[in-house]
Amino acid sequence: MVTEFADILVKPGMEQDFIAGAQKSKPLFLASKGCHGMSVQRLVEEPTRFVLLVQWESVAAHEAFRATEAFTQWRANVSACFEKPPQVWHGEVVI
């Protein structure tokens, strides 16, 4: 199991639009093959910055998701809110 981390900087004033788009997109993630959970956290100290956390069976499962209509819909729901493209990386639990 791996976790996708996406550091998302949102345009000022579009925070609620981003949250609504992410909420609308949650079922798209959860219905995707290899997805075991999805959440979004907002930084307290920087309210225009969010972190998307998605638990995937593998990096390959995440890569496969990126080639689906569900990914296209996720981006349609939120990308207008992006200040810049998200930075994405994967992590695995070691302790």
C-alpha cells in the first residue's frame, strides 16, 4: 500500500470551490480500482494550501487511475482552483 500526497496551492478566494470540487470527486477515487481511501487536509497556517491523500494498492494503481475518465472528471472539478500544478509524490509506511 502506498499513499499519494498532492500538495495543492489554491487561488485565494477559491478555497470553498476547491473543497466542493474535491468532495464531489471523492466517489470517483473510491470507485477506482486499487483505491483504499481519499481525504483532503487544509493547512491551518496557510489556508490556501491543501494536501490530497489517497491510499493506493500500488503506484501502478495510481498511474492507471490517471488514464481514466474519473481522473479527467476530478481535474475538471478542481483544476480551475489551482494556483499552480500540484506537486505529487508517493510514500509508504516504514514504522
